[in-house]
Amino acid sequence: MKLTQVRVLLTTFALAGMLIWTSGCGGGTQDGDKTKDSIDTPQVVKVEPQNFPVNNLPDSIFGKKVDQKVAKDIKLGASNLTAATGTLPDWLDQILSRESIVLFANGILATMPDEVEFVQSGSTLYDGPDGWKAFVVNFGTRPSNAGMIVYGAYLNEDQSYWASQSDKGKLAMTLRTVKAVDKGAELWGEWTQGAKPVPFHAILTKSATTIAQ
């Protein structure tokens, strides 16, 4: 994932309307209180045409509400993921840029309207079996440093699945296992949203995300 920071004025679009997309999951902002802003001169990003038509993808596959369940018997088996080097492909980088902007608009600003931007704080890429790869991308918002996370797995452009969540505190995730399922991907790992990590199991498809932890 490209570690870039990009300024995008959220006042240029309604939350449910047209978004200005950036190439690279760097971050974004709204035209809020400039006294809280980390960049002196805000600017609207001019986006060149992309080979991958990310803006033509349906709105319904971005910012999907996660169906969370409680399960006490989740046991993590042997991992089939290993840490990988390199970056995500450009087409997926653009998808995750759009997902992160939607997450900030709907997940953060809905409850924390004074936040002015979000910045990528880290990313992890994994190699899995049969050509599968998995990923976790972390963001922090400003000025409160709320947590945003986008995660998922992919085999190619058609078989790519992702989900995202946000919280007023920090979020962390470690993936251990990926498995292809009908029209989606299945992930196991550990999720930290409090004092200690807890195991989780998630099924990601284009239309829905279910996570048990």
C-alpha cells in the first residue's frame, strides 16, 4: 500500500453522492476547522483518468454494514498465511481508497463530526495458498486518532473481497488463514478492539460481510 497522505475536501460531495477518488490509500479530509488541521494549505486533488474504472463499481459494495456475531468456540488452526513484501496492485489500491473514504464519511463523521482527516498508519500484505493474498490496512483520524481498518483477500480483480470497520479507539488485526468459499473468501485471525486480541472468523462477499468473534 502506498504510504501517501492526500487532502480531499469532503465538502465537495454529499455523503451519499459523488466522491472524489484518489489513487493510493493515503487518506482524506473534510473542510472543517483549519486550526485542527495538520496541513496549512488545503487543496482539491485533481485525479487523472485511471485504467481501472473504480468509480463505475456499484455503491452497494462499498461501506457494507458488518453483521457481527458473538461466538465463544472459535479456535484458530494452523496458519496458511505468511507476511509478504511489496505493495497491493493499483486496481486494489484504488478500491481501498474508495472504501476508506466511504468508511470515514459514514463510520467516523456520523458520530465524530469534528474529525477533519484520516491518514494511513500502516498496512500488512500476506501470501496465501493457491495464489490467494490477504491484507490489512490501518488508518488514524485527526484530531482524535480514531481507528479505521480495511481488510480482505483477493485472487484477482473479479475475486476480490474486502470489509471495513471503525471505532473511536485504536483497531488492530492479524490475519492467519484464508480460504476460498462460494462467491467470497473466508478469513481467520485475531482482532484487537480492547485490552487484548480475540479470535475472529469472517466471511466476505461482494454483497455482505459476516464476522464472528
